[in-house]
Amino acid sequence: MATYILRRLLQMIPVLLGSTFLIFMLVYALPGEPWEGRCGERPCDAAYIEKFKADYNLDKPLLVQYALFLGRLLRGDLGINFYNKPVSQELIERLPTTFTLAIMAIILEIVIGITLGVIAGITKGKLPDVLITILTLLLISMPVFVIGGLYQMIFGIKLQWFPVTAQNGPITPELIYSLVLPAMVLASLQIAYITRLTRTSLVENLRADYVRTAKAKGLSRNRTVGVHTLRNSLVPVITQIGIDLGALMGGAIVTERIFNVNGIGFFIFRSITQQDGVSVVGAVTVLVLVYLLANLIVDVLYGFLDPRISHG
């Protein structure tokens, strides 16, 4: 196992280099100049522009800028953004909020999604299966901003169960409570996918030979489904959950904007609108690392869920 993990970590290096190179080139090749609008309504003078370029190495070729970025990255330095603040500090301040929001969404996704998927799988073709299928189709067909507005209206304004905007600051019970509604919005679409994936995988495994053999030996339905079938059915589900964790860490831009959550997604959105390339590249690089580590954890979990999968 240790050899497998080491090999996977080494495989991450070219992936990280390739992804950061593409991100860097795309961000700094965008039209517009990052110093625009920083001198008020009047254009910036030539001296200010030259100093701005020199401070952020914008007067050098893109490949040289990327090499300097990699040098800083190896030292754990994500750079200083266009507002003279360390990007790592900006991310550290927002990471607890985004991580808490992502974990809450993942928990909802796992508990509700797998439960609904199992119910739909063991009642295939019956009323519960039909109702769950309709519900998942409805969730998949609705954009995130529509779900967010709908949840705010129903649970925040009409029922007044949760606040319509999130609190910001250190992680406290009040902050966690204010994140329940955005976590529900984030989890809604993923719940639909997890439900349908669990159902499909469970239905397929219920037709397998080992299930028929287990039933022939007299095993109860609950033990057959809960111990044998469900465990094998969770392999593709775990893959989806691992992908979702990376997506939730950085893909919550719309949700964080709707609920005024001061997390990494909102930070990326603000940095893009302000043409702050240093912040965008630094934040997305961290999210790439989160994706890679999440996939590694998922691959390790495969061996525990299905002993037939070897990490040799």
C-alpha cells in the first residue's frame, strides 16, 4: 500500500505541472490590463504602470513568469496579490468556511443520496422508485441559482427555519447553522446523481450470481443487500463522492455568491472580476491539489470496499 501511495504521489507531479501551466497561461492571456481602474477614473500614468509590471513580473515573458511562479510554489509561497496581501493568507482565512460548507454538503449527499438510492434499487419499478426518479430528474434539471433562490424563499423567508445569508468569521455553532441552507443547495444536485448511481449499481449487483447464491443459502434480504450487495455497489458511488469533494471546495462560486459566504469560491469570483491573476492562479492551484488528494483517498478506499481490487 505504501508503495502504491508513493507511486500515485509521484504521478501527481506532471498532472500538477500541466494543470498549473494551463491555468497560468489562460489567466495571463486574458484581454484587459490588471492595472486598469486602480487609479480612479483617470488612466494610470506610465511610471505607475511600469512599477506595477516590475513588482509582479508582468514585464517578463509568460514562460519566465511561470518559472518564477513554480519557484515560489516549491517554497510554499502562492505569491502576493495585486492588493499586497499574501494569497496563502487570504485562502487560510477562507478555507475553514469553505471546508465546513463542503463537508456539510458531503454528509447530506452521502446520507440522503445513498438512502434514496437503496430504497429505489430494492423497489425497482414500484411507486417509491418512480417518485425518487422523478425527484432526482427535477433536481438535475434545475440550475443552482434557481435552487438557491427557491430554498431561500421556502426555508428562509416562508418557514424561517434558516437564515437566508450566511454569517462570516470563525467557525462557531451560529456560523455552522447559517451554512445549513447553502449546504442543502450544494448537496441537492449531487444527491440526485448519487441516488441514481446507487440505484443503478445496486440493481445491477442484485442480479449477480453471488446474490442468487446467497439467497439460495438462506441469507435474509436485509443481510444480502446490506452486507454483500451494497458494499460492492458503493465502489462507483465513492468515486463520485471523491470528485464531488474537489468540486464542492472550488465549485461553490455561485452558491457562495447567493448566500454571501466569504469562502474560496467567492474569493475566486472576486479575483476574476478584479483581474487579480495572482490570486486566481494561487487559489486554483490549491483546488487542483485538493482534487488530486481526494482522488488518491478514493483509490485507497477501493481496496477496503472491494478486496478484489489490488493496489499492487
